[in-house]
Amino acid sequence: MSERTAITVDVVSDVVCPWCYLGQKRLEKAVESLEEIDVVTRWRPFQLDPTIPPGGRDRKQYMLAKFGSEERIRQIHARIEPLGEAEGIDFAFDKIKVSPNTLDAHRVIRWAMADGPEVQNRLVKRLFALYFEEGANIGDHAVLANAATDAGMDAAVVEAMLAGDADRNAVEEEAATASRMGITGVPCFLLEGRYAVMGAQETEALKGAIAQIADAKRRGEMDEVR
């Protein structure tokens, strides 16, 4: 029987990024297929647009301002919808009415890690589904508290912490650190905190990268990985 190896994957992402949702699904499949590697996934914050006010913006107007026309928006959605379908995602962009500020969502994701990576994973998956498949406003505190409950967290504690500024600065600083590291787009997968895989790579690419790092770690050859 082969010796098991533990690998940490830090995923820098934003829960309003459709490519990050694809990345989550593909990473999950890659991890499930790597039976001899113990992969611990940790979700790290990134805000695609931190200038959105706490109450969010009207989604349609926000997208028009960003991309210029409804035709351009339709083209973007048409490109990503079949990719989502292939991963079991039913993108329902028309249901999304609010483009939220995601700072509070990232605060809850940070707190979820205190209950363990599995709880954090469940929360992130739920937030992606809420936003992209159900059109929920994931900047709303009630929505976040319900998502926390679904993930196995204590909703009362989450609600109380959201009402204050707990970890607001810590999340903002962590997101700023990602930018200083040169991360300008997400998702970004950091393997063992040292090797970056950029973008929503295919499942096989993620699987191969994790397997390569695990093999190098077993051999004590991490610095030789390319």
C-alpha cells in the first residue's frame, strides 16, 4: 500500500466569479480521484470589485456599465453556460438581480474554517449555488446566516458577528496580500503555499498538478518542481 501524502490547496477566489465556481467543481472532482493524496482545501478572499457599496448594485445596470451592451453580456453568458453544464452547474444569470459586495461573504467563509475545512467547503459551495443558480443576494446578512446554517455553522453566532466589524480588516488585508503577490485574476490555486495554478483549469490539469506536488513532497524534492 502506497504511503499517503497530505497536500494543502489554498484557493484564492470570489463567490461572484463564475470561473471560480467552475474551478470549485473541477477541483472537487480532481480531489475525489486522487485516492492516495489527502488534500486540504482552504478558501482565501479576493474581491473582483470592492467598490460595490454594502447594499449592492442593480445587477443589470452594473453589467451594462461594465460590458457596454446587452449583446456583449449575452455573449459572455453563452460562453460559460455550457462549461457550467458540463460540471453540473445550472447557471441562471437572469435570476441574479443584485451584484453584491462580497466582503461579508468572505468574513463568513473565514469563520467557517474555525469549524474545519469540510465546513468551509460546504459553505463556499452553497454560496456559489445560491448566487449563480438561485439568484440570491449573498451580500444580505440573512442569506449568509442561512447559508452558514446549511454548512453546519451556528447561525446565531454568524448573525451576531456580521452585525459588527469582526475580521473585516483581516479579510481586506488578506485580499490585498493576494494582489501584492501578483494575483490579478481568480481562481488561483496555491499548492503547498508555493506553486500557483492560475485560472479555472480542467480537472485533469488540477489533478496532475496536485499529483506532481505530492510526488515531489514524498521524495523531498519540492524545490525541483517546475
